[in-house]
Amino acid sequence: MADGSARTSYPRPTVRPSPFSPASFQAPSRTLVVDETLRDGLQSASAENPPIADKRALLHAMAAIGVDVVSIGLPAASPAAVDDAAALLREIVDRKLPLIPTAAARTMPSDVSAIAEVSQRGGAPVEVYAFIGSSPIRHYTEGWSDSFLVDHIVATGEAARREGLPFCLVTEDTTRAPPTTLGKMWSAALDVGATRLCLCDTVGHADPRGVFALVAYARDFLVARGASHVELDWHGHDDRGLALGNALAAAITGVQRVHGTALGIGERSGNVALEPLLYNLAEIGRRSPVALPALRHFSDTAARALGRKVGAFAPLVGDRSRELDRARATPAVLGGEVRAAPAVAVAVDDGVEERLPLTLRLNGERVHADVPASRTLLELLRYDLDHIGTRQGCDKGDCGACTVLVDGEPVLSCLTLAAQCDGREVDTVEGLRGPPELDPLLDAFDRCGAGQCGFCTPGMLMTAQALLAQQPRPTRDTIRMAISGNLCRCTGYGPIVSAIDLAAKIRAGEEPRGVGLPGAHVPPPLPPAKDRAR
Ligand code: FES
Ligand code: FES
């Protein structure tokens, strides 16, 4: 390491067989998550200390995403910090939020007193997370001896015991500490009744192999001390970009709690970001899945409170992720709100599906139809009204080939009931044709070679049509986002993006129309279905 401290390897204590050997180790079935946003997150140089109302709002957002444990601050930092921590505890108690409150303390009895005051004012016990450096570089710099460390741990643990507060020893920089030093510090904590030990990768030093070794070493240590009831926490930073992987490794190896902050806000490169942590703990079966809207609300609330932005590319919660989800999951592929369709009563009587009369405007023309309640708009268009330009691809909302416009909004017609379109305007690719002039979209697709087999093309065209109606001069990025719900198997998306860009320019009068270019003539319409051989 740059500061000269050596990498540490952790010898196994002599107690065998280890309950954490691969054959017998059973990790806890559920990993709890600790939100450190209002403590470690606020140590980021670019984070603002929010007003108490914002902190309260953040508590509720944490509860909504299933955070289990929250740090309500470092009360000994100032009288204002005591007031804030007490107010947050009061909120947890009064609003019955399912959050276990903890607070940070230096390893000093006076810091425990500040937490005790918070506990009394807030009306609930607060777990004391008392931290002290454990790395040789820190000890050298501060001039700390082993006995200094042990004395402070014992005095602080005893203070917590007197106050009746659970005590956790947080060994800062655990990943760079020698096992002998850790052994002395942990033993002192156990002697004064610590209920948990927090292992820290304070400078983002570790990789997952080291995490496995350290956690296994700590578990073996506890078993050897007859203290297997004592639980472990993992607290990591992201200096090497490994914070999330390390936290998952710790969970797999058997820590009961892992720490993180909203958006990973914290010192230097930050902490483990809670959003992907929660998501991925669910993916590996350690927690229930969390709903993305709640996760995004949490990120937004935290960003607002701490004066930060949610990065456009932040996993799960950034704008890119939100837009892609919207495009995939909803009929409106442009990211606008999906208009509420009128509810369609299920019309089944004695097992016979009733037919429903409907009237709509199709490409500007009034159309009447009588359809079974289960008829999709796609079926109505293709099989009843002979508008076969609209493609039937996956028939389950994946491909976008069936995109048409309903009241100007792009919808997947395979997922839209025909009866929902009663009284509405429906536009299909057939409506794009001339005469007298070729539509700029058809012109541009032709000039750019934006279609090959053409299967995706009608859906692409209708998506583009809606985009250009809403944004006459979109950027290429906006175009990419708009068509992200439309799949193309052949051409690739580059020419399609170029074509939509060109169509926008043609419509704006910045580019000439492609008169005379190959394919610029309008093919005659197909004869009606009844006249075609089947
Ligand atoms: S056919 Fe509708 S999305 Fe594929
Ligand atoms: S051109 Fe063939 S699927 Fe797009």
C-alpha cells in the first residue's frame, strides 16, 4: 500500500473443527442492511448536512425499501447533533418505523453519554457503534499502544453497559490490521459484553478473497472464545470499485449486517451504494426483492437532502435505467405517462364471450366494429380491419413491432384491448403514406437504409412519429432512448437513428426531401383481404 502498511494474512486459530469450514458453515438466511447515510454519508466533503425535516423524510424512505438498521448520527459531535439524533429517534418511535437505531461514538465514555441522552430523549435504546483505528499506520501516527486501545475499549464498553445500551466495537481499518492486534481489541470488547463486532474496509483496501478470509477468521475467533452469539457487521468503502462485491462476499461468508449509504455517498470514492446492495442481496436470496419505484424514491430523497444528484448512469436508479425500464415495461415507449385506458368490463355470460360494439378513428377515418371483449387492438387491426402494416411479433410486449399510436401516444397493440380504444384516435403505419408527398419518415428510412427485412420498421416508424410530434428536433440520444423498446434483428440501430434524425431535419426544412431517390415512390395499397387469395 502507498502508506507502507503490509498486506495482512489471517492465520486460523487452533480451534478445530471450524463451524465455518465449507462442510459445516451455515450463513444466516437473511442479511440485515444498515443505512449509514446520515452518519458516514455526511462525512463526504461534498454532502450537505440536511435540515431535520429532510432527515425525517429519508428515514421514511429507508423504511419503505426495507432498511433494517439506521445510524442516526454521531451525537457527541455537537449539541445540534444530539438534537438531530433525538428528533430522528423520536420519529422512529412515534411513527413506529421498523428501523433499529444505532449511533456512532468515538471509543470514549463521554461519547456514550451523548448517545444515552439521545436514547432518553427519544424514548428507545440506541445501539452504540464505538469506533477506533486498528491499523499499524494509525497506531504509529497517533502513538497508540495496545494497552491504550484495550483501556479505551473497556472503558467505553463499560459505559455502554452502565447505560444499558448494546455495544458494538468498530475496528476501523480492520482489513489492514494485524490479527494479533485485532485479537486483543476483540477480546477486550467481548470482556465488556459487546454484542457485535464491525469489520471495516475503511480505505477500500480489500478484495472479496480477503473478505472471505477475514470474516472466516473473525467467526473462528468468536467460536474459540465461546462467543458465537456475537454477531458481525461489514462496513466497506469503494476506493477500488469493489465495495459492492466485498459486501456481498461478507454476506455470503456469514456477517449478519452489511452497511451502505444512499447512492454510495461518503468519503473519497464513497461507501457501498445501498441501492444495488439491496437489489443484489435479493438476487442471491438474502433478502426479499425491493420495488424499484421505492428504491428510486429513496435515492431521490437522499440526493435532494444531501445536495447531490442521482447520476444518469447510476445502476437501477439513474435516468438511463428508469427510461429503459419505462420503455420495456409500458406500452408508451417514449417515456411519457401512459394514459389511463377506460376499464373494460369482462363480458362473459355462461361461458360465451359477448361482443362489444366500438367506434374509433383509424388514420382519420371513422370505423365501427363489433369485437369480443378479449380482442386485442392488434387483432382488430390486422384480422378485422385489414391493416396488416402493423406487425405481430412476439405478441407479448417484448419487441415493439406492433406499436401504433392511440390518441398520439405509442402503445403496444398486442397488449391493448380493442375495446379500450372505443372513441379514440388510432394511427398506424398505413397513415404515414402520401400522397401527394412521401412522409419525411418514410423518405429518411429509405435514404438511410434503415430497414432490411422490414419487420421492425412499422413499429419503429410509429415510435418515431410520436417522438417527432413531441420533440421536433430530438438529440440522437433521445432518439435512441425513444426506440429502446423496439427491437431490430437485422439492420442495427445506427441507420434507424440516422433516419429519424434526418426526418426531423426534413420536417424542419433543414434538409431537402428525397425526391427521386430509390424507393421514394409510394407503392399502391394492398387490395382488401377479401380479394386476396388466402
Ligand atoms: S408484437 Fe407487440 S410487442 Fe411484440
Ligand atoms: S429491419 Fe429486420 S428487424 Fe429491423
